[in-house]
Amino acid sequence: MTKNGRRALFLLVATVSNMLLTVLLIFAFLAAAFGITQALGIKISSAAPVILVSFLGAVVLSGFIYSKVLKRLRKRPDLEERFGLLK
């Protein structure tokens, strides 16, 4: 496999991983939010704000994690040579 092929495969795997992390975080935030409202006995009239905040929080947190992981991987010289992960 060529360097460009390995780079494309790496970016594809990283992107799919980021998407899966985002979905998992959305469900985790929703479960936490609805668990807290049930435990405290709070009645909400609409779930839309909770869903919106959960979605935005998951996107921000997964983007932060994604950038930190890529930054750490870029520091490894063997991965930079193998996948061509130059800035």
C-alpha cells in the first residue's frame, strides 16, 4: 500500500472513530440528563433543549478528544513517516 493509501485509510478510520465517539457521547449525555431529571423528579415540558445541549456537548467534546489524539499521534515519528501526518 502506498503512503497516500495508508494516509487515506488512517483518516477514514479516524473520522469513523470520531463519528462513533460523537454518537456514544450523545447517548451518554442524554441518559445522564434524563436520569438526573428522573432522580430529582423534575418534569420537563419538551426534550428538545436537552437533546440540543447533548448534541452540541458531544460534538465539542469529541472534537476536543479527536484533536488531542491526533496531536499525540503526530509526535510519534514512526507514524509521521508511515502515514505522512505532517501538519
